[in-house]
Amino acid sequence: MVSVAVAANFTAPMQKIAAAFEADTGHQATLSFGASGKFYAQITHGAPFHVLLSADEATPARLEREGKAVADTRFTYATGALVLWSAQPGLVDDQGAVLRSGGFRHIALANPKVAPYGAAALQVMEKMGLAATLQPRWVLGENIAQTFQFVASGNAQLGFVALSQVMADGRMAQGSAWRVPASLHAPIRQDAALLLPGRGNAAAVALLQYLRGDKARSIMRAHGYGA
Amino acid sequence: MPFTSADLAAIGLTLRLAATTMVLLLVLCTPLAWWLAHTRSRWRGPVSAVVALPLVLPPTVIGFYLLITMGPSGPLGQFTQWLGLGTLPFTFWGLVVGSLIYSLPFAVQPLQHAFEAIGQRPLEAAATLGAGPLDRFFTVAVPLARPGFITAAILSFAHTVGEFGVVLMLGGNIPGVTRVVSVQIYDHVEALEYTQAHWLAGGMVVFSFVVLLGLNLTRRHAAASVVR
């Protein structure tokens, strides 16, 4: 049995990967979803997770430095993509010009201080020279899942979410979206690490191996990740 | 200075939210508690149960349903848009609506118990002396129920200060508008700013202790004055 702390943005693909992993290897995987910063606090205080699939590079690196992750087990399992999305069809154009026209009241993003997708969204707005203009309309989600909920419920007319949240089976689900070019923000490298409680756990080692395999990577690509 | 300006803004906002909620709850819950204390209607049971729901429902359930009902396609959201107010999530008044529901039982129940404890006899005595219903209510029932009002005020204020899940779901974490102390603490913890988190979290513990101690003292004082 392997207990996995999974970044919220990776929820959908990880459920599929875990199902395939269990079918292919016979190991059991228990998944917990949440914000990477919260997992960091829990892991440093003895949470019994075996594997961390973080939304960033910094958290696993920090855990390794502090001796909470097994050295030399870190690797980038996926590269995230950012999308500006609205539940309304036709609101978001494919160039992101809607950000300049400003025909909306609230724009949702994950809290840039704590969430990698929020930090990337902030970089995009800064690069477009719109950060100061748009800031009064920001609503911040605690993590990317909550940010998605703000937009999906229509309370925020649009927002920056993970491509994986609006993409299933290689297609955009509904509404309107602008796939933000990767040149507008630093790459969202999502790193995995084996945590101390997982040392010597065969299922944990097998899962990390499985994440590098073709089956897992094709699931990730279908959800819009670079893998 | 242990608190940043963002912390102070969160503290000010939290106190404003708690005070607004407390005043509105006392106004709205007094007739409701009076009705619950005196009615023989078959609706008494269901209404009491609805009032107590926020005690047992997870705040995420309340927040989630409010986000949907107050959203642009929800019934409450359509109503506020029809009034020209826009939608309520991500606004101070949206949090007030959430807090009214979240803290409702903490205002209704002490008032209801206080009204029940008065019983019918003082009111009947006042009636035989010629006092009308409103007169009886304001000059007999309200003064006798004073400990209930104090308890309801303190508990609804303190419980709103301690609100987190509903605000997180409805607020959107906007500085000065919806970023209350509990959310600010959560942000500090997630950003690994543990020193800042400690100052605010410790402040919450001290505040809550003082409130509950004060509540205890007023209750003993009230009990003593009844004996006298």
C-alpha cells in the first residue's frame, strides 16, 4: 500500500493513473488531494505520506534539504499548462484580448503567494502589463481546485486554471478558453519525491517508476500536461 | 510590531464582520426565538431543526450551497441581480449573509431559552395590569431575558470571528473585503510564514479565552442577581 499526497491540479489524471497502477501492479494507492504548502506543513510534522506529487519544484527540494524526503528520488513527473477559462462560451478569445477589454467583474486565480499556478498567472499578467489594472478584480482561490470552482459556478466570469481541469480525453470540455503560451510564464515543473516513511516501501517505489512509464505519460498528455 | 498592515486589515475586517452579523442576528432572531418559545404550531419542530442545522453541517457544505445559490444562475443571485446589486460572493455583504446562517443557532438558542425561562406568569401579570402585547414584550420580557441577549450577542460575535470554511468558499481572499483573520492565518501557514501565523493564531486563542471567561462571569452575575 502506498499513501500519496497529490497536488490539487493533478487530481483528475492521478485518479486514472492510480487505477491503472493498481490494475497493472496489484499494489494499492491511497490518494490525498490538496495544496502543496499544506502538505509541506503536514509532512514536516510527521504526516505518514509515502510519496509527494507536488505542484512545484521548490517543495520537494525543501523537504529533501530538511531530511524529510529520500535523497536523489526527486524528478519532474509533469509540466503544467495554464489556461484562461470561462464557463461562458465566447467570453474568452484565443489571444487573451479579453484581459485588456475588461468586460468582467471578477477574475479568479490561485493565490500567487502559495500556489504555483497562481504565481504563473501573475507572471502572465505582469508580462502583458496588466497586473496593476486587473488586481482590483482578483479573487484568490486557496488552491487551483477552488479557483476552478469560482469560475465553474459563474461567480467569477473567468479565471486562470490548470489546463488539466478543463481538458479531458484530449479535448476542451466546455465554455471558452485561451491556452496561455508557455513563453509568458516560467515553466510549471511539478516534481515528485519519495518521502521518508516510504523508504523501502515496494509500492511507493513501484508508483514512482510507473509515473515515468508510457501509460501514465499518455494519461497526463490527454489531460494537457507536458510529460 | 508583530502584525503587518495586512494582518491589521484582516483584524479590522473581522471585527466589522462580526459586529455587523451580531447586530443583524439580534434583530432578526428575537422575533424568531420568541415564536419558538411560545408557539404550539406543528412547524415548531422543523423550524428548530433548520435553525440548528449550522451546528452540525460542515462549513464547506454551507459555503458550497451559498456559492451556488448566490451565484449568477442561483435563485438568490438572480434576485440580487434583479435588485441591481450584482452577485454577493466575493463581497463583504456576501460574507455577512454567510455569517448570519453560520452563526444563527448561537443567537436563536440563548434567546429562546431565556424567553422560555420567563414563562407565562410575568406576562399574564403585566396583562392584568393593562399592558398591551408590545408593551409586555419590551418592558417585561426583554429586561427579564437580558442574560439571554448578552449570551446571544457574545456567542454570535465570537463564533463569526472564528468562521473559516464558509469565508474560504465564498470570499475569494480579497484584502480588506473578504480576507478575514482565519484566512490570513491559513495563508501564513501555507506560505510557511510561521512567525506571522503564530502571532495571529495566538491572538485568536487569547481572544476566545477572554470571551468565554467573560461569558462565564456574566452568567454567574446574572444567576446571582436572580437569587437576589
